[in-house]
Amino acid sequence: MVTTQRTATPLPPPTERRRLRVAHSLTQGQLAARLGVSRATVRAWESGRRVPDGSDGEAYAGLLSTLARPTDPQAPAGKASGPVPEGTPAAPEPLTPAQAFDALYAFCAPALVRQTYLLTGRRDLAREVVEQAFQQAWQRWPEVARDRDPAGWVRAVAYDCALSPWHRFRPRYRHPEPPPTDPADRALLHALLGLPPAYRRTLVLYDGVGLDLPETAAETEASTPAAASRLTHAREAVAACLPELADPAELHRRLLELASAERLRAARPTVVRTVGERRNVFWTRAAIAFTVTIVGATTLTLRTAPTHYEAPIAPAQAVRGVPPRAALGPLSGEEIALRRKLRQSEASGPERLMPDLR
């Protein structure tokens, strides 16, 4: 009787299996090709519906052990409680934050640049948003390192930056870039860019990256029925432009080919970390300078402000109660005689009084 041997390496939980695959930027189809099984089998293993066993389970456990060894930043470096048997490999040393970040960047950045190119159709913008996403990850590395899916965290930030509507107002991105040289790739990219951003993101995550529907819905911040509706409409729109891509498997293959056709290379992880640290220093100094300016302006205002209350000068007002000026009426006889006398006096002049000097 043939007995099935148990795997020497225990299998991690289903969620950890998926996390290890995504952390290395592997799709379910690529992982299935390595193991020689179908994509549906890998999806069932990661969802927990089936338990890997036999030779396939042995190969799957070995592959997961290999994936977890260099890239898992949260793997504890435990010490053996007893004597170590001869021939047992030494436990790996714990990675420093910089080493863990560099490992995550080395495995995720190349594939992420190609994915963001499918979202934007711009090569320079794809590199830029991926570098910005990893710079934010380095700034918040303790939080990202403890996340159950660091690669998903970075991917979500990169996709948000790539689909930002403010890029259209930047001078360097106002004009379109040269399209792919292959007519088939050019037609597929044109069909992708014609989709609404939410539909395009859902299609790339499901048919390009290989996430399942609940994971796609969670990353796009939508419900599962809404994500399914977006995926259906996106596939129909692409199939209307390219009928040969009505098959989801063919669409998945063509998306991978389009992303791999462009020679897109990400910057080195040390450069990304250095630029991110310099940017942090710049904004920290800018915040300090702004705070000092506000404090100085407040101090100057307090020093120059008056120490007592001065009543304001009341505005001018018209004086009331004065009788109006009356018009002149007819003169009496005495007034006429007086006026005649005064006029005659003005003609001859008044008598002058001479001082007596005696």
C-alpha cells in the first residue's frame, strides 16, 4: 500500500500563502506554472477550500518556505530551546529595516511599475508613482512591516497616485507619450485607457495581477457585487474594441505580455530611501520655518499692540436746532434814509482824528 508522506515543512495558513505570493509579485497563474498545477488549484489552496497533499503539496510547501526565507520582514528569529542537531541549518539572522525594505522593493517594484504603466500609459509616470509609494512606505515602515500584506499596501498607494486626476495639469504630462510599437499592444493599451479609472483598476487587479474578487473589492474600496459589475463592464468594453480578447484567459495573457513588452526599470532601493529621507528633512525644515514665522509675527503683534483703550474719534455730525437764514424784506423809511446817509459817508470819508503831540 502506498502512503502519502507529509511535508517536511508545515504549510502556513491560507492568508499567509497568498501574502507570500503577492509579496514576490507572482500571479496565481505564474505560481501554478512553477508547480505544474492549474490556476484554480492554487486559488483553492489560498482560499482554504482544499488542502495541498502528495507531491504537489510537498512542492508547494517547499516553494512557500523558499519565498518566506528572504522576503518576510516579520519572520521571528527564534532561538532553539535545546541543542541543535548536527547538520541542521542555522536560523537566518533578523533583517534590519533597510534590508527588509530593500527586499520588498526588489521583488515588488519591477512588476508594480509594469502594472502602473497599464493604468496610465506613461512610462515616466509609472516609475514616479512607484517610487513615491515606496517612499511613503519607508516613511511609515513600522506600520507597513506589521501589515499583513505589505505589497498590497504599496500597490494601493501606487495605484492611487497613478490614477490621480491632477497629473493632467502638470506640464510634463500634458502631451501623450509614444505608444507601443506593436499594433496589437497599441490597440490594447488604447482600449484600457478608454475605460473609467475604477473599471481600469479593477480589470488590472483581477485579470492582470491575479487577485480574486473579494481582494479586488477590498483594494478598490468597493463591495464585492460592485467590483464584479465593474469587472464585467470592463471586459465587455475591451471585448467590444478587441473581440479576440473576450476570453478572460486570453485577456490575462495579453495584459502580461503588454506589461512585459515595455522595458521599464525602477530605481535602486537605496536611491528611493535616500530621496525619501531628504524629502522628509526638507518638509520638516519647512514646517519648522513656518512655525518660527508664525511665532515671530505673533510676538511682533503683541509688542506693537496698544496697552490701553483709546476711544475712536466720532465722525462729524450736522448741528441741529439753528433757525434757517431768513430772506430780506422791503426796507422802511428810516432804513432807506440810513442807507442813503451811509453811502454818502463812504463817498466823502469819515473825519480823521489827529493825535495831539503836546
